[in-house]
Amino acid sequence: MIQLRADDRVLLLAIPSQTELVNISRILMNGVVVALGCRDDVQATRESMADFENVMLLDAAPDQISWRAAYFTKIIVPSHLESLLPRIAEELTRVLAPEGQIVRTAAYA
């Protein structure tokens, strides 16, 4: 289980299920969650999550995150993307806040 604070700024390297995304969004009452995915997944998820103001979705890959440096307090890496960590470590470090952490997990919430 991932420990999230209400003010965390979370980056998900893949779009989780709608249930998981809703659960994360509700925890982050003063924070934000940004999930990466392919265009089709982003569009489908945007429609289902339109009522959640703290959820943002990016058509992006984990090695090219179009976000400012040192922003995210937590970066969540699902197990199916862990093998990419050596290749994307520099990009993750770039967007990770100084006090932030990278969390490997089999489930999001």
C-alpha cells in the first residue's frame, strides 16, 4: 500500500484503472495526480474522470515527461514498467522534488 499525503503531487507512469485513479484523487485533496499514457487511453480516461479537478492525463512516455523539474513528490512505477527504470532514471530524477520518492508497486492504491 502506498502512503499518500493530501498535498502530494503524484506522477503515475501508467494510467491505472478508473477505481484506482478515483481513490488516489480522493486522497489528494490538496494535491494533484498526473498519469501518463498513450493518446487513446488518455482520451478515454479524460472522459471518465472529467469531474475530478486534480487529475491530469498526459499523452507521454516515461522517458519524455513534459513537466517542469523538481515537481513531483511521489513517482509511482507499476511493476510492468520496472524494467525501464535504468533507462528512465535520469528523467524521473529530473521531475522528482528534492524530498520526493520513487515508489515501485504492483498496485496503485
